[in-house]
Amino acid sequence: MMTADDFRKDKYLRATGYNFYVWAAVNVLITWPLYSALAGNPWPDWLAGLYPFGLIGTGIFFSVLNDNRVQKMCGDPNPTPLVEAGTIWGPIFLIGFILTGVFVVRGPAAYIQPLWLCLVGAAYLMWGNFGVPEFRWFGWMLVIAGGIGGLSIRPADIPSHLASSSALAVWVAFMGALWVPFGAYINRKYVHPSAR
């Protein structure tokens, strides 16, 4: 069972609570051009293409700041993490980016959000199996939400290059709004347990 001290000394886990706040914002803001296109006001292709990379770069920057913040509070991490995060997230991102490219080129693009909900959920399920039980049920929620989002899509009613408003609503709820209280919970249990 993961203890608060183990969590604070793991170089990949220790800042995840704060990083949930960052990625919640990124995940919500990334839908802006998608909602604009649904409203009949699509962004220029070059801007819509660069925007996600700018957001992801900003998210990585703030995640580094969070790592530095937690290091000042908790000291240096242990040299050996519970699990190498890259072994989980590397294949997830590889599969996600390849299938996203397929959906963008061939359609229907509406399945991109359910795809990422399922993939990110699967990553947290795997990570949770190494000792953070909260990550397991968090991962299950994302996977189930991805399935619900996918089932809500009616491809015949949506142009192949557009997102689905129902799938976007599920995305904002489960990849945005849910992440803020979950991050607060992780911080309260593992990073600042004395505050309870």
C-alpha cells in the first residue's frame, strides 16, 4: 500500500496532484476550436493545428514548475521510482497520436475524445496497479466515460471532420472538471496529509 511518504518521494507521483489542475485546464481549453467549428466559426487550419501543441507545451512548462515546487516542500526524490512512468505513458501516447491522425485524415473525428478518455483511463488503471488505489478507480471512471462518449456519437448526423457535442460534454466533465477535485484529494491524502 502506498504511504504518503512513499508518494512524496516518488519523482513521478509527487507532483501529480498539482499537475491534475494544469491538465484539467489544458483539456478544457483544447476544446475551444472544436466548439467554434461546431458553431460554424472554424479557426484557420494553421491555427487549429498549432493551438494544441502550444497548449501541451504550456502544460509541460507548468508541470515542471510543479515538480520544482514539490521538491522545495518535500526534498529530493528517491532515485528509484515505484514504476518508470514512460513505460506506461509512452505506448499510450504513441497509440493515441497514431489513431488521432487516422481519425483526422479518414474520420470520423468525433471519436478522438472518447479514444483519449479510454487511453488515459487505461494508463491510470495500470499506474494504480503499482500501489496507488485511487488511480485505479479514477482510470475506470475515465474508461467508462470514454465508452459512454463513444456510444453517444451518431456518425451519420455529424460531418466526418467535426467533433461531437455530446462527446465533448463528456470530455469536459471527465477530463476537465473531475480532475480538479481529484487533484485536491491526492494532494490532501499524500502531499499534505498533516492538513487533514
